Amino acid sequence: MADYAAAQLKADARKRRSLVTPEGVDLSLKLADGGQRVAAFLVDLAIMMGTLIVFTLLCLAGAFAIGFQASEFLAVIWLLGFFLLRNFYFILMELGSRAATFGKRSVGIRVVARSGERLTADRVIARNLMREIEFYLPLSFLSYNAAEGTSEGWTALAGFLWAALFLFFPLFNRDRLRIGDLLAGTWVVSAPRQKLSIDQLHDRPEGSAYRFSEDQLDVYGVFELQTLEQVLRQDHPESIGKVADTIRSKIGYIGEPFFARDFLVAYYHQARVRMERGLLFGKRRAYKHDR
């Protein structure tokens, strides 16, 4: 049993990566394993296929309703919908605050920038456009040849080798990176949802001794608030102390007494409330330098 536990700890340590935020905090994230990534991709494919089937049925119903004379117009609509679903499902989902598609959320993983900075649109677009070459292109090639009845042994083998090259590429690098991750500078990490001892997402800490001015709450943006949430969820005393000292110095807070975790919970909640209130008036700061 002891040997098994030691082996598990060693395997877990090999998956750990140091991700240092712009505030100098090491989040020590765990890379997602291959099984999680494959499962997430299959879930996303199932969602996309289900959506495409429903959309196809709606187009057919429209063709019956308005007559097949307008079938060319509906065919254009279908092709446009298929294009948008195929190219923007992953991009739009990963551009969201959770940086994860429905498939990734279901298995508890998400995308992060390896630099520790905010996950930008160009990174997300780059990693997902590569999926066109990695997966869709060989699949489309084989499907077209099969439909035309021209698929030969060598073309099928070429398509298989092309797909296998990209499929097994993560097995030959330490960080289990896809080509898309390598180009975009991203990791896919384990991010299971954990319940906080104080649920900062919904509950207001009663009787908090910490009160912050609007200028102090405006120092940080959405990205920094998400990083702060991650620090609180991990609940590492050293990281919490370091982040509390950094924020305290940055905003010029001089109130006493000072308890690091209570301070961060109060700041997180008040900054989140102010940010959500600002969204009602169309204001959104993606990160602290966004003025």
C-alpha cells in the first residue's frame, strides 16, 4: 500500500507545473491526463453532432413548410450554420470566463496560458484553428473519397497516418501538448470544482471588518479576480499570505487587524459585487490594465 501511495504521489508530481501569475503567485497546476482530454473531446463532438442533427431537421422542416423551391436558400443557411458550429464552438466556449467547453467542464479541465497571463483571444483562436488540420482535414478527406467511391488503400492509409501523427503527438512531449497548444502557448489543466468554506460566489461574509473604497476595488479586473478565486479555492496558506500582502500593498490598505484569508474573501466579494453592478451599465474590465 505504501509503495502504491508513493507511486501515485510521484505520478502526480510529474503532472504538476508551476504557473506563476503576474502577481508572482505560483498556482502549481496539474496537467489534464490523456483520458480526460479524449473524454472531453468526445462529449463536445456528441454535443456538436446533436446540435447539427436538430439544425438539419429544422432546415428540412422549413423546406417542407415553404416549398422546395427555396431549398437552395435553406442549403446555404445549413452550410453557414455548420461552418459556425464547426469553427466557433470551441473558440467561443474557451473565450468565456471558465475557459472550457461543455466537454471540458464535464470532466473538470480547462485551458490556461503557460505564461500565467490572461488567456487571450489570439491564443484560443490559434489552438483551435489547428484542430482543422489535426482532425477535420483528414476526416473530411476520407469522407469525400468514400462518398465519391474513389477511396483506395493508399489514400486511406495516408489519412490514417496523418490523423495518427497529430493524435499521438501529445505522447511524445513532457507536457502532453497538442500541436495547437504548442503554437498557442497553452496548457490544459485539471480544474475540478471545489466548494469553498465560505462560498464567495454567492454568500456575503457577515460582519466583515474589511471595507474597501471604489478606487481600491477598481485596481483589478476580471482576470485578476478569477486568479484570486483560484487561490482561495486551492487554499494554500503560503499563496494566500503572499497574495494578501500583494493586494494590500497595491491598493494601499492600512486597516487593522489583518488576517490574510479573511482579507482576501472580503476583497473578492466586494470587488465581484462592484464588477457585476458595473456590467449592468455596460462596463467591463478584462484585466487590471484595461482602462
